[in-house]
Amino acid sequence: MQQDKHPDYHSVVFRDRAAGYAFLTRSTATSDQTIDWDDGETYPVVDVEISSESHPFYTGKARTVDSEGRIAQFERRYGGGSGGGQGGDG
């Protein structure tokens, strides 16, 4: 196997500042900032904008599309619902 072909894979802390959440994992990401972790070791830290702690899908705060309201809005705007009239069936 050839040496020096793959990037350095090491322990890194990813920190979501919005949620106050951080987790330790292994990655090729690098950073000049460091953090003292719970195990007493110092690791590079990468700040992220969104993680599973702050993402609306994972936190249950995702907006759902009100499809029934959209249909009613369409029918109010363009009429419809009766099915007769303006058709070319005969």
C-alpha cells in the first residue's frame, strides 16, 4: 500500500454554537482552534452552523406544508370544485 496517499484522519470536535452542543468524532477536517474535551485531551474544534441538535427536522420543529389549505386557496382564486363548465368533453 502506498504511503502519503490519504489525508490525515484524526479526532476532531464539531461544535454547534447555536445549540450549545459538541461531539467528538474522527475526520479529515482541520482547524487552528482547539478545545479541552471531557477526557482531558485537547482536540481541534470545527464550528458548524447546524447539527442534529439544531436542525428543524431532527428537533421536531420542521414546518409542515398545509396541503389542504393550499387546495382551498387555489379553488378560491381560480374557482373550481364543481367539475362542470369550461371542459371540452362535449
